[in-house]
Amino acid sequence: MSRSFAHLLPTPLDAKSLADLQPLTRVDDLLLLLERWVERGWLRALDKAFVAFLSELDPSADSLVLLAAALTSHQLGHGHVCLDLYETLKEPDFALSLPPEGDAQTGPMLLPSQLLVALDGTAWCQALASSTLVAQAGDVSESAAQKPLVLAERRLYLRRYWSYERRIDAALHLRLNQAEAAPVDLPQRLDALFGDAKSTPMIDWQKLACAIATRGAFSIITGGPGTGKTTTVVRLLALLQSPAVEAGKPLRIRLAAPTGKAAARLTESISHQVQSLEVPDAVRQKIPSEVTTVHRLLGSRPGTRHFRHHAGNPLPLDVLVVDEASMIDLEMMANLLDALPPHARMILLGDKDQLASVEAGAVLGDLCRDAEAGMYSPHTHAWLEAVSGEDLSDSGLAQGSDEQYPLAQQVVMLRHSRRFVQGSGIGQLAKLVNQQQDHQARALLAGGTYKDLFSLALKGEQDRAFSRLLLDGHGEGPVGYRHYLSVLASLRPITDAAFEDPCWTEWARSVLQAFDEFQLLCAVRKGPWGVEGLNQRITQSLFGAGLIESDQQWYEGRPVLMTRNDYGLGLMNGDIGIALRLPEGAPEEQRKALRVAFPRNDGSGGVRFVLPSRLNDVETVYAMTVHKSQGSEFAHTALILPEALNPVLTKELIYTGITRAKNWFSLIEPRHGVFEEALRRKVKRLSGLMLDL
């Protein structure tokens, strides 16, 4: 372990000689190495600062402990909850995504694989176990609670994330052991909502999902786009609320989603579906359609990680439904479960195959580990058949046990997509991507069989075909950005009416709807094929084509994305608005000023107008990341991949990008082969959440 790595490092910026550099045994040498990694962009400055804090906390700390702490912090930045010591030692560079793929490594640099080659997992674990900075997972003493790191067998956590995981684990165990009394006439109520099982040869998974959710305090309904998650939850709410209303004690139901955009979509969808329910008016009136953001539901306190609602001040509700749950990170899920009253039910909706949350954790993916297989116990299997009338003998579900798979008994996967029917190329492509069938997916794109699929191989940054696609789409049907700007110009009211006149709201709504017809999605933010570069280039192209009046900060037609919640303005992270020139002052003055029109997140179809000067946290959004697009749908979606393989490029990212498209999907590739390389890789978020659920 005294090996010198000086020959692999660039000349230092200070006077220290690197002839005897030993980062595994000398803290100063380790800090110098970490500084090099930060300069190179391999680590965050936050990761190195955390190590510096620990070395001050324990000046005698072992370099191995500090290195593990740096890598654990680094893993959090990549969405992992912990550092798996043994997995890291097997393939350090791959496990740590270091160096970032696409890094040209223009100078000599010490890779994790070169640094850790002399280590073994047992020695690393022993160094951590004997450190005053590290608590053992089972140690509940007061002194252990003060230690910043936690070691659980071979997994190392920052204490805060260990706590989140344990809180979720404890809450789920409690709720899974909490049986709810299903209505005695459940079969009749299910038939009234879904029809007799004998009326269709296919298994009605929506009906099964509703049945499962009535018998537990926690349940999950997962499925891909168009499988009817919203339809299912509306009927489930009717199923739960009907007996409560009949008993004169209606349930307090709240609906939430991670982003304002997702909340608005669900509000609109539920509003329409509730009206078509064949239930008594008294029940319909007690089924809410307004969806709020999770942050607003919990009562976020600006500038802190704390919320108004928590275990000591629980939410005043009986049923909580959380949509787009794949976007919920570990910390937020812990906070939600903490704030849930003991008697309340929680129902999670989401697509388990979508991208995980930006922050650490892949909670829905972890909890839906057995969703596809089913793993229902004989008891669950028999109960489902009895109450639903469905024949599950040919369902293909694997058999489990209540003891071995307690969570699986409360999870249902919807399997029939009504949006992507058999003739849908988008549906076929999404399925092949999800199954990591890269050759078949490529053949589907190249075949030209489906009118809803397009692919474009770029010849360079100035490729004219790319510019045409962005402006005009593909001719008939799938449009580009010229469309919304044409609507803006052609439907502008020809009137001297004041700003308060409804005609301006109608116009703004039309422009916003037209903008939703097309969206360019990117995998990355940086580089020529990332969000930042493309937004700038598209702005210049539109200006050059005479479609916008300026390419500077604010101009009419500029689309902007909220990057943070602004509760004062009633705008949420992910909301999209468009700058429009509107009347100002008295009509006779004929003055006009820019205001940014945002759709209201209440399902009313209304529009909110905000002065640009009040918007501090916005960015131009001709291009947005796939992560930011979650919870949204666009008639025509184009996904552009970067030139070099990047750690974020996985089959989950490609799948999420494809399934944002309602009618048409275009794949844009600066380099052939990146698509296939991405499909071969899956998101693997390290955590210990499902070890005993």
C-alpha cells in the first residue's frame, strides 16, 4: 500500500514534490489527488469539501476511510444512495463512472482502478469499522448517532441517507402489516365499475389493481404509457369513497405529483374522468380532481429541508395518491411517509421503467422489483380471482409467498397499453428499448414501416436536415417550432381591447397548446448536442429565419422553463411559459409590453400572466433534458443523443424520451452506434431498500 503514483499525475500547481505520493496512506496526498479529480470534473467540489470536513473532525482519520467518504459522496451525485465497497473494487472505473465517458484524458491521470488495485474489500471494511467517523448499522447508541457515516455490511452511507432508507423501510413494514377491511360487497362494486369479467377474454389488470388497493394501507399501481393508471385510480377512488359516503363519513382524499406540469396534467385528466363515472352524485362530489405538488402538499419551508407536515404534524387526510412516483427521490419518500397519518392509505402511481429521480434513490423502481413477475402468494392469487371474477390461471405470474414477498402482494402492473396499440411504431420501439433489444430497435427505426417513427443521422453541427426538422418537422403531420410561432402571429387578436379582455387569454392558450405540439429532448446539458448549446443555436436559427424579433434575453415567442418552485407566483419547477406582447395601460394609449403566459395548474384551462422582471429562475426551453420532460407529453417528440457515450445514457433514458411522444417520435444521432450502446446499459441505483421487503 506504499505504492507511488506520481508518474500518473500531472505536474502539481504547488511546490509539493509528488515523488512519493501515497494517497492510500497519507491524507495530504489523498486531498491533492481529490483536488486533481475536482479540477478534471470527475468529482464535485462538494465531495472534496466533505472529506476536508471529516479530516478536521478526526485529524487521525485513515486515508482509506476518507477515500470511501469521497466516493460515497460522489455516488450520491450519480443518484446512488450508498457506496458498495465490493462492487467498487470489482470494476472501480465502471462502478464509479470515473472518468466520465467522453473524457479525452488529455494528460496523465490516476484512475480509481489504478488507485484501488492494491485494496481488498475485507481490509477496506475493517478500516471503516474501526474508524471513529463510522457507525455500524445495528448500533443505536447515542454516540453512534453522532457519526457522519454508517457501514451496513459492505455498503457505506452518509448518515442522512441511511436514515431516509431506514425510515422508509420501517414505515412500509408497518403499513404492509396493516390490513384494511375491504367492502363485503367488493365483487359487486368492482363489476359495477369495470363490468363482468366474463365480458372480455383479456385479464382486466385495472380491476385487479383496484381490488388489491382496497385491502392494504400501502399499494402501488405501475404500468407504461396508455395502460390506464389514471383511469384506474379514478375508479379506485370511487370504490373507496362510495361505502364511506354511504356511511356518512366521506374520506379526505388528496392527490399529488412531483412537478407542477405533472400535477396539471393529472388534474385535467381526472377532472374529465370523474364526470364520466357512473356513480351517485354524492360520491362524485367527494372525489377530488385538483392535484397539488408534493412540496406544496407537505408545506415546504423555503431555504430549509423541512416541511410543515411531518410525524409530529401529520397531513389531514385519509387517502393519498401520488402520481409520477418514479420521480420521487429517497428523501422525499421518507418525508411523505413520515407525514402520513397512521390510519391513512398511500397509493403510488408510476411507470417503473422510466428514469429514476434526479436526486439519490430509485424508490419506485426498487419497490416494483417483482412487479412484472407478480410473485403473488397462493392466498393473494385465490383472493384476487374470488373478488374480481378474473381467471389468472394463464396470467404467466410467478408464485411467491406472503412471508418472502410481502410488498409484491400490494403491487399490480398494468400490462395493456391503449395509447400504443399494435400498429403503433412508438409503442413497438418503446417495448424493444425496454427489453434492451438494440438490434431489433435499430431495424424498426431503419425500416420506415411505421408513419409515427423517424430517424435522422446528422452529418455535422450545421446539418441542414436537422435545421429543417426543428423548424418544420417532417412535412405533413409532425411539426417543428415554426408551427407555434405561426399560431402566435396568425391568431393574434386584431383589437384595441384592454389586457383584461378574454381574447388575450384565448390567444395565449392557443399559443401554449401549439408549443406543446413539438419538443426537442436532450440527454445532456453540456456540449454541442446538449440543452445549453442547442437552445442558443435554435434561437439564432429562428432569428435568422425571421420567426422571432430578437435573439437576446427577452423577445416575443421566447419559451421558458421554470427551474425552481416560486410559490409567490404560483409557478412550479418544470412549468413552461411563452413571452407574448400584450396591451398595457388604457386602450387608447396603444402601449404593449411583454408578459409571460403560463398555463394554470388547476385544470381550468386558464392562463397566468407574469412580468419577465419577476422571473428569476427560468431558462429558454426549445431543448430540454429528458429528466425535465418527465410528467409531460408532446404530439411530436425529437430525442437527440450526444456524440460520445455518457454515464446518463441508458435504456431508461431512451425509453422515457420515446414515451413522451403521443403521435410522432424522431431519433436524432450525431454518431451512429450511440443508440445501441445506450440500450445495452441499465440504470443501477445502489441502495439497501429492498433487502427485506
